[in-house]
Amino acid sequence: MAGAAVLWALRTLRPRTPAATSGRFPVHVEPVLPLASCLGCTPWRTPPVRALQLRSALCAGHNKWSKVKHIKGPKDDARGRMFMKLGMMIKIAVKEGGPNPDMNVNLAQILEQCRGKNMPKASIEAAIKNAEKARPLSQHIFEARGPGGCLLLIEVLTDNNSRSLQEIKRLLIKNGGMLSDGARNNFSKRGLVVVPGKNISTERALELAIEAGAEDVVETEDEEEQPLLQFFCDTTEVRKVRASLEELGLQITSAELEFVPRTRLSLNQDQLDAASSLIETLSDCPDVVRVWDNIQADS
């Protein structure tokens, strides 16, 4: 009896430990974590202390939208069109700020996009060399509303503003959309560096983001349902974050600037099909560089 009493006393003095999370956030935990909790309560000595966000993309990889969202990926004819548009963007950047990416931030960011899309080095160098002889081009962002009320940003590179505006209007009206001022207010421009996420735990992803200087990191999947990690940062920090992640031994899938929606919109299946058709049609337009949307992936 005395031994049992001693054992009971020792158990009551043992401090309770929180439940393990096995690398995943429990439902009740907020996705924005302070640095101390991310790193096992180890003191972080580099001021200023900032919160770091790790969140999972909404139902990524297991729905139609995640498969069609990047339908104009670097394949076949689409690859050639993408490189042509990137070449035009290089020429504009060179004309505005010169051919040295160390002195031209805009050019440096575009070159990061080119490398992320595996654009041949010879094509990049030719675009920079021929920039002075290129015809005048201008870059615009058209704001639009699509099927189901989804918001779209349409990036256009053109030598004829009036022609491009009329063509964008025609494509929108024909496919259930319209121009809509104010859509851009729902998006913020951020830098994005993407790396394969296989065999990288939640805790390690947070550590990598902190070491690389990223603002937050998102777990998601590609169209083949392979895990990816998206490291978001300030638009001026893309090259630095990319270089830091490479130094940490990670392979870079892409590094570019993104318009990230502040709020997302769920669509039913019919609306989702219509939105997909509209975005594909817009992407086929020779003047369109890219289309961003605020469609929620788990629709």
C-alpha cells in the first residue's frame, strides 16, 4: 500500500505534456504561429521577431480546378507562346532600365520568371541584345469579372492598346465575363518561390522559410498531385529567397511574381467549367501574358 501511495504521488507531480501533432496542425490551432512555437520554443535571437505562416492550400490536387488552373503550362505550342511573351517582357524591361539586371530590378524579376519556366539561355540573351531594335510595347493589367462573380486580372503586352482592349472585351462578353474596375483591390502582388515538398515536414518547412527570409510558406500540390512548398516574400526579395533556398539544398521549381487574392470565391461546377473556358480563351490571345483569378480550389 505504501508503494502504491508513493507511485500515485509521483504521477500527480509529473507535468502534463501537450498532445503531439505528428507534423500537422490540429483543427483548433490557428495557422499563424509565433516563431517560438514553430521551433520548439527555442529562443530566436535575431530581431525583430516576426510571425511566420504555414498553411495548406485549400483541397489542392484533388479537384478539377487544380488540374485546369495552369492549363497553359510549358507544353508544345503553349511553351513557345510563353517564351515569346517572356521575350517581349525582357525587351520592355531593358528599354526602361537598361540591360544589367543588377541595376534593373524589373529585368531581374523577369529573368527569374524565365529561369523558373526553363526558358533557354540563348533565347534570354537574344531578347536582351535585340531590345533596342524592338518595336514599342506597353504592359497593362485589365480588371474583369467572370462567371459566378469570380475576379480576374489579365496581364497584357501589346503594341496597340486600343486593339488589345477591344479584343479582351470581346472575349469576356462572349464567355460570360466583363471588364470590372476595382478587381485589383482584391489582389496583392508578392514574390513566390516554389520547391518540391516531398519528404519535408511541417516543422522543417517553417525552419527553411525563416532561414531563407520568406514571409510565409504554403503546402500545396501540382497537377500530378506531387507535394509542393510555396514560399511567399516581398516582391523585391525573390532573388534573395531563391538563392537562400538553393544554398539550403532545395531544387527550385519556379520563382516569379504573383497576384495573390486576399479573399477567394467558391463556384459550382457549371460556373467552374465556364470560368475555366474563359481563362483558357484569354490565355490563347497573343497579347495576353497571364491571367490571375480568385477562385477557391475546393469548389
